[in-house]
Amino acid sequence: MTERRLNIVVWNEYVHERGTGVPADLYPDGIHGAIADGLRASLGTAAVVSTATLDEPEHGLPAAVLDHVDVLVWWGHVAHDAVSDELAARVQQRVLDGMGLVVLHSAHYSKPFRLLMGTSCGLRWREADDRELIWTVNPGHPIAAGVPAVIPLARHEMYGEFFDIPAPDELVFISSFTGGEVFRSGCCFHRGKGKVFYFSPGHETYPIYHDAMIRQVIGNAVGWACAGESSGTQTGIHESPNGWFEQ
Amino acid sequence: MTERRLNIVVWNEYVHERGTGVPADLYPDGIHGAIADGLRASLGTAAVVSTATLDEPEHGLPAAVLDHVDVLVWWGHVAHDAVSDELAARVQQRVLDGMGLVVLHSAHYSKPFRLLMGTSCGLRWREADDRELIWTVNPGHPIAAGVPAVIPLARHEMYGEFFDIPAPDELVFISSFTGGEVFRSGCCFHRGKGKVFYFSPGHETYPIYHDAMIRQVIGNAVGWACAGESSGTQTGIHESPNGWFEQ
Amino acid sequence: MTERRLNIVVWNEYVHERGTGVPADLYPDGIHGAIADGLRASLGTAAVVSTATLDEPEHGLPAAVLDHVDVLVWWGHVAHDAVSDELAARVQQRVLDGMGLVVLHSAHYSKPFRLLMGTSCGLRWREADDRELIWTVNPGHPIAAGVPAVIPLARHEMYGEFFDIPAPDELVFISSFTGGEVFRSGCCFHRGKGKVFYFSPGHETYPIYHDAMIRQVIGNAVGWACAGESSGTQTGIHESPNGWFEQ
Amino acid sequence: MTERRLNIVVWNEYVHERGTGVPADLYPDGIHGAIADGLRASLGTAAVVSTATLDEPEHGLPAAVLDHVDVLVWWGHVAHDAVSDELAARVQQRVLDGMGLVVLHSAHYSKPFRLLMGTSCGLRWREADDRELIWTVNPGHPIAAGVPAVIPLARHEMYGEFFDIPAPDELVFISSFTGGEVFRSGCCFHRGKGKVFYFSPGHETYPIYHDAMIRQVIGNAVGWACAGESSGTQTGIHESPNGWFEQ
């Protein structure tokens, strides 16, 4: 018996890392490359991990591809508006149909995440090399598996409350910063048959996605977001049958 | 000292009741008229209750009006698509800024509700004169104040699960139907600084909005959704200030 | 490499089935026997499934046994008071430490469940051969995997709202009954590092635990409640260390 | 027409402030006295605010008194065990019946709170004059009315995650500390027909309950926790009627 391998795609706008400067130095293969490397190491043969970027045809996610993705990881920052409304709506629909979505850092303002949340997704921020401490507030959650009580990031951009999202269905991490701010940095949402995890670490000027514990969290999140067997057992949930149960 | 009176607007597409037939007979002043009557009776001098309809200029809700609404009640069915995307987005933004929104029956598919939920908002349905029983599952909730353990509706359209919404922040009512279906018929959501209550009773061919207990629930919901003093105490929550707490 | 097999225990007061009458006829090996059979069939070699009953020494759950249980399934009805307070507290503590607990039917009034909920856990009930329909309201949830949109039970005891529990962290099933009542029949709770699933089917005078779909749900619930790898990764969460993060 | 005035009782173990030392200097009338003063100022003629302490007969809360309390505020620290199990159970039952309960600081380990939560209620702590910043993460919540985005406390005891409570039904405040810890410092819970608010500020060696903003929060919390009209509209919710809806 062979099990189907999971189909994981890491999407990145891939803008910052193409110039010269810190992001390019930190991520010579792009942020997506670093994240995909981490996922391949943690998921092994259980998954096929590929990448897609903004400048590819249909942003690298034509329907024929997207329809077979189990979990999509999304990073974006300066080019949110360049993502087509059509793709954003298709990603939203795929989540409702059961696809997992892991939304990273500045993608809090990405089109798919905002469509799925229904709120502004605004937050406070400051680029000042704050130390960030990521505390687990849900130690039994699968996304916290193998994660210590606190993950320190020596330097990072500050993201602070109020974070204008619906109350998360499960809150896994809360961060603090040198400046005293707090942030709900690991948030789970269930939408339709799909799962969404927002995880705030990952500004492009810090080597966050090379951190072993951050990779552990993202690997856990992909595993959690994956519908596995439960996907597809109840089809047509968005239809409106007009009949009686007993007929 | 005089307190500011609340500003409540009942919006209705006002299509069914204009023809001849059952809806026109049941609601000679429109569904909005019946709902507004109920609200005037329950809220008394605490509120000014007015109405707005689809065919008015800017659907009766130009920015100058909408910006001063405390709670908006919304009924729509066959004309969802005729509502401008601009108004739908403005209603969504007003909720995030603190306005209350009470969404009734077939308005589960209205543009503002879908934007705020981020899901398909689909459900099962059947027009077959089912008896509906509305059970309170949250007896301490303000929307259940003065409401008996069960509200019976002799005949109504069936709405059934799966109802594709985010898990409600508070679940107040669950209904059953003659056919054995169940439905989360009273659901609270918090979005930004605003509150949303979805309440499923109110098909246009039944005299639901003349029912005393249904009026009690809608009156309670308007009171609950009203931000009151807390609105406006924290401004700029959607902005992204870039500074330190201590400076 | 050999994986550790899960350790599942089905606990039953085992009173009704020992007399003569319907329960004895339906469950010649006890309710626990039928549930354990179902779990063995669905979990296969991944788990060791055993049983324990009230009349055994220390109710079959001495600390040396309980400390190694991954998921405990609990059925009780007329003998709740015969369970020692000491065992009830130990079960509660084990859940906080990461053990899964699946609470069935009349065990809504069991000591461990009441301790974990903090509420009266009261409900309406009626023994009148109602038809029960169990609707999935969370089709992407792992406990709904492989389960149809509705599970019919031809005849069952009625359990109805208001069910005095904390709002479930995840609501998976809602039931309706011939009499028109509704009930939150499948409810998930997270407590400490452990998970609790309450599932209402299973009155002793009906062959509920021989039903294939009910067995599917219980098997799913055991899989969901099992902490797996995440158990034990953060020790000492109930301690109160008095030191600085950085020292 | 005269409205019934709310009946608010502030309960305190009243141990620390009776000796000589910082707590006695800060709170010459006891912690309960300071809290009651604040409530009288904010609630005015709408409420009668009284106090009760551990050393009074029946801890100052005989059934004849407790049965008429609308909201009970609770502070305790070193004498949790001196509170009778009978009173703790009676407080729990009163909450289920609709009474509000505001639990302050070290009362996270009080008997009534632990009974209502069902968890260990453990947390990290450190007495080291940390600066605490209390951030609002739910700006539309009535308990945040009139409260700024952040309340600073110049010096306070540190309380940190993991805080072993059920996920709050509504999360209003998150605190950070000089040491980088975070804490869910303002948490709402609904239990039965009653409401519980846990608010962490208030170590006995700091003048926290003289702070205007802390008083604002506690006043808001009392208003929120008060069932008002909705109390008593559905009686007998813990009973188990055995009849048909239609008979």
C-alpha cells in the first residue's frame, strides 16, 4: 500500500530578496526557498514541497495546480496589490473546500487572509531590532509540539496589539517585545472545511526562517492544517438541497 | 442631562412585498415597516428607528447617514446582487468601526454578511411549512432576556446545517424543524469594534415579524449590538503607528 | 523502528448489563465490551484497548494504570456516586497533564466530567423512543472524518437543551429528536494539556454502540483526544517558577 | 418607578493588611475597602456596595446574604484553604444561577475560581518590581470602555504564561512585563447563567487598587458581570423535565 504524499506549496511574492541588500544576503534562494527547505527536512517523504512566486504565470498557482494543494504557505509584503483578485478569491474558496493555509508575518495584509478574516487585519509595528519572546499559551496544541515554553528571537520587527482579527478559534502563541508590546503571534482559524494558521515571525531583514524552532512551528502548522482523511467526506456542503431527510 | 438617542436603521430590499400575494398581504408596510414597528415598541424613546430600502438613492444609506447609525438591521433575499459593492464594503467598515449589525433570515447571503464572515454562508433549505422550534442554548445571554426556553413558529421555511459560517463567538439559539433538521439560528460575532448578530427567522411568506417573541429577540439583539459608551474610546485601531510606547 | 502502541482504556460502571433485561441482552459483554470491540476494529495494531469497571479494586484504575493511559473512555449512569472522589480527582489531573477523555451519554453527570467542566452539566431528558438525528456542524473536524452529514438513530432517549456546560471549544454535532428538542451532542473541550470529547449517544436500552457510524465517531474521538507527540514537551506547566527568563 | 439597586459585595481574606508593613500602609481600610471605594465612585446610586471578610461568621457570606448578591468581587492569597468548601460550592452554584463573579489577582488559586474553571489555574510568577503594561486586545468589549490602548503599572508582581485556565470565552487584556513575560490578564468566562471575569492586577504590596484606570476596569467588569434583566427569565435550567414540548 502506498500513501498519497501531501502536496505542499510555499508561495512568496519574491521581491525583497531579488535586489541587493540584507534580504538577498539572508535568503539567496528567496524566503520561499528557506521555508521549503525547512519543510522538506521536517516532513521528509510524507510530502512533496514545491514553491510558487508572484511573477510566474498566474502567480504560479493556476487552478490546475491549486486544486491539488493540501497546504499553501503564503508570504507577501510590498506586493499584496499585485496579486490578482481572482487568485485571492480562488485561494479563499480552496480553504473553504478543505485546503490548509499558513499565513506568515506581513501576509496579515495579504488579499487571501483579509478575505477569509473579514476584518482590516491591521496592527501596530516598529522596525527597531526589538527582542521578541514567543510564549506558548496552549501547550497541548499540535502546533506547539516539540516547542519550548518560550522561543526567543534576538532581533525582530515589532508587531503589536490591537491586531484586528476575529477572535482566533485557538490561540497558540503570544509574543512580547523589548518595547513592552504584546501580540497574538500564533492564531488558528477554521473556515468552511479548511484551517488557517497565522504566525507572525519572519521580517525579511532577519534570518528568522533559518531558526530551528521557527521551522519546527511551521512544520507543525502544515501538519495541523492538512485535512488528511477528513477532506472530502462531506461533499456539497455549500449547496442548498431542497428535500426531506427521509426521502 | 439628556442622553443621545440611539440611531437604528432597518434596511430592506423591499421587493417581495410590493407585488400582490402573501408577502404584500402580511407586510403592507414592508418587512422593514413591521420590524421597525416592533423596535419602536420595545426601545421606546431610547432610540430613533428609521428605515431604508434598495431603491432609494444610494440604497438609502449614503455615507452621511450610515456614519451615524448605531445599529443596522438588514433583510434581503432576491436582490443581494443589486446592492452595490461600495455600500457592502462601507457597511463592513462601519461594523469594524463599532456599528452593530443584525442580519435576518435570507440575508445570510447578503454581501455585507459574506464580507464579514469570509465564508460561503451556504446552508440547507426547504419551503414546506415546517414547524420550527427555537431553543435557547445560552440562557444568560442578553439576547435571550425575557425569552422562554423555546419559541415555537407554527410554520416556517426550513434552514439546516451545515451552515458555512465561522464558529460563532456566542451561540444563543438552535432551531429544529419538522423534517428533523437543526440550525444554529442565533449567532453572535465580534468583528473589529463592532458586533454582528445573525437570526434566521423571517421568510417573507410567514408573519414571523409580527410574532411577539421574535420581536423580543430582535429588540434584545439591537440593544446588545449597540456599542454604547465603548465606541470611540480607542481610536485609530486600524492604523499602524511606528513609535515606542514610552515616547 | 517500533512505535509505541497507544494505551486506551474503556471504563464502565457495569451495573445495568449484569441484571436480566434489555441491557444484558444488548450488551452480553457489557457496554465497555462493545465499545472496546469497536475501538479494536478501528484502531487495529496502533492501540492496545483494555477495559476497567467500578467493582474492580480501585475501580480498575489504580494510579499505576491510569498514569499510562493515553485516552480514557467513560460510561456511567446509576452509580456515579459510587466512584471515589479520589479517582475522580485523579482522572481530572491526568487530563490536565495530557490524557484524552471521551465521555459518553449519561456520564455527563459523572464526577470527572463535572469536575472538569465546573458547571452542573444538567440537561432535559425523556425516555420515549424518539428518533434522533445527529447532524455534523463542523465537517472539517477530525471527529467528523468519514461521517455522513447526518447519522440517524431509529430509537433513543431524548437529551435536550439547555445543556449546562461551558461553551464547547469546538462543536461537532447537534442532534434533533422526534419531540423537536435539540442537543449539542458532540462537544470538544481543551483543559490543561488534555482534550475532552462529550458524545451523547448510548442509552443502555438501545443497541447504539453496535452502530457502525457511532463506532466511527468514537474511534475518531479517541484519535483526536490522543496527545501523541505533543504530550510531555512542556513539563512543569502547573509549577510557579520564580526566576527571570534570561537567567 | 424605582429601579432596584444592584447589590455588590467585595470579599477579601483581609490578612496581609492587618499586620504592619506595606500592605497595611497602602490599604488602611483593607484591599476590600479600597475596591469598594472605587466601585462606589463609579457606580454611584445604581448600586449598594458592601464588603465581607474571611473572619466574619460564615466568612461574611451566609446563604441569606449570598442569595441576593448580583456581583461578588473576590480577593484572596494566603488563606485560600481557610475558606470552607461549603462556601466555595455555594459561590459556584450562585454563579451558575446567574450571579457575576470578579476574581482578582492571586484569587486565581481561590477555591470558587478553581471549581468553576476545572483546571489547576497555575501560572508563573516573580516578585521583582516589573513594569507591567496591560494591552487591550478587544477594544469593543464593554470591560474596555473608557480604557486606553495600554494601562501602565510602574511596578507590579509578574504573572506569566502558561496560565492553566480553559480558553477564555472572551479575552480582553494581555499584559507584558519587564522580564519579557506575557499574561492573559483580563479573561471572561460564561458558566451556567453567570459570568466570571478574571483580572490579574492587584498584588498587596503595590497601590494598584488606587489606580484610576484599574478602578475603571473593575467598575466596567462589575457592570458587565451583572445579569440584570436576563437573570431569572429561564428558571429550572438545571432540572430534568421528563415530558414532551407539546404537552
